Amino acid sequence: MNSSVILCIIAVLTVVMSQKTLVVMDIYSGMPNPRWHLEGEERESFLKIAFYMYKDDQYSCMQSSHGLGYKGFRVFDSELTQCLYVQNAQEVELFLLKKYDSLMAENNHDSAHAPLMYHIKDIIANRKNHVEPFLANQSNSNELKNELRGPDNVTAYTPDKWNDERVITQNNCYNYATDVMTWSLAHPGRGSGQMGAPLDCDTAWHHSIADGLQPLDDKLTCPKGQPELGHYTALFVINSRDFHDLEGTWSHKRGMMPVTDLDNSKKKIECPHLSDTGLYKLCGYLIAVPSKLKIT
């Protein structure tokens, strides 16, 4: 980690997008389109695939959508900086459709539901399918499942290590800030059994310490130089539940997105809490020694 610092910005989202994926089926013209949320393992499974789609302009919501009847799904998530339009992606569409079908079953759907599902599946089956390369890449991501810990000293800024397509979607800000790849989208407090309380600044701070991060005596002053052991980490929180981190001189990784060393204003980050971090507020600076951390 370049020079001596890693920043992890932790967001605690209270709106509908936090820790949820909003899915809107694009099917009706006059009536409101069906919408629902993916959460937990279903959300994580979808986002691992969505990352590869996100890199392809054909899945941007900016594209036009013509015709009547079923066309695809619009997907919104706090991990993605733009909406995805899922179309011509058979396996992904069927994944989303299965969730919708199960929700309708729970709500005692009417007699029109079964013919509608048959109609949609028929459309999906007869379309040209473009998404296999993304799914093939995703299957390769299972090769590196063992936990990987960085060294207990400051290292060079190496974003390619974290931007590898097998790594990026399964390791987030907390992984990056602690330099521990767990393949689980790590969370402060999970490794030390502290999960459950709302993740405000005070809670996130104490959960991080319980995981083994070491608080600085002057926790609100940007540290200089390098620690004797480990690397510096800064903890930030906003009223959103989104993981985010900055490393290096400094650099950051937004959830499952690529690592960068620029702040919100596209400027190099010299001191995190003096940089443009939007609505994120500093909780404090800590030291992370990868070999001594309980991160899951």
C-alpha cells in the first residue's frame, strides 16, 4: 500500500438502495411496472455477474427500449454508478424472473400470472444471447478462493492486484483497507462477532477495533510517515450502508468497483478528510496489520 495509508469509507445507507438491488421489469406501457428487491446472497450473486455487464455499453440504461410487452429489466444498486438494462442476457434474465415468480407465488398471484410468465420466458428463449462471456469470466473467479493477506508493512500502490476481474467483485472496501482478501465482501465487526447494531460512526469504529485495527492516539489528525508495523487506515461513515475505501497516497475502492487514487473531484488524495469525500465524515485513523486482523 503506497506510502503509508489506506482509507476505508463505510457508508450506512438508510434509503431503499442500501444493501439492496432494485429490479424493475420493463413490460407495461400504462400500468406501473413490477418492481422488487434483491438482498443478501441473491444480491451478491447478481452483482458478481452485473459487474461484467456494467463494463459493456450495451447494458446501459441510457440505451433506447422499443416495442410493447416484455423488454428487459432495469436494475439499480448503490454498488453501481449507473443503471443497468438487462436484455439479451438469458441466464441473468431468468435469474431475475425466477425471483419475481417466487414473490408472486408468496402473494397468491392471479390466473393471468402463469400465461404471462410463459410469454416472458418464450421471449427470452428466442432472443439472441450476448452474456455468456460474462458468465464464463465469473466462473473463473472461483479459482482464488483461499484467504489472501498482504504483508505487515507499507507496500507500493498496486491497483491491478485488486482490479483483477476474479478479485474485484468479491472483495470490497473493508477488504482493500485491511489488505485481506476474504471473497466475502467483508464487514466491520463480522470477524469478531460484533454484527447487528446500526453501523453509525461510533459502532463502525468499535467494530473495526474489535476486528484488530489499532486506533491512533490522535484519531482525527492525518498521520504522516509510516507506522512501524502495518499501514494507516481511515474510517469514514455516511448515512448510507455502502462500503468504500481509499488507499495509498491515498487511494480507494468503492464497493465492488475498481481501485482509484482520485477523490470525488478527480484530484489526488493527499489527506482523506481534507479531500472531496462527498457526504462521508471521518470517524478516525487506525493502523491495520493484516496478519493480526479478524476479517470476514
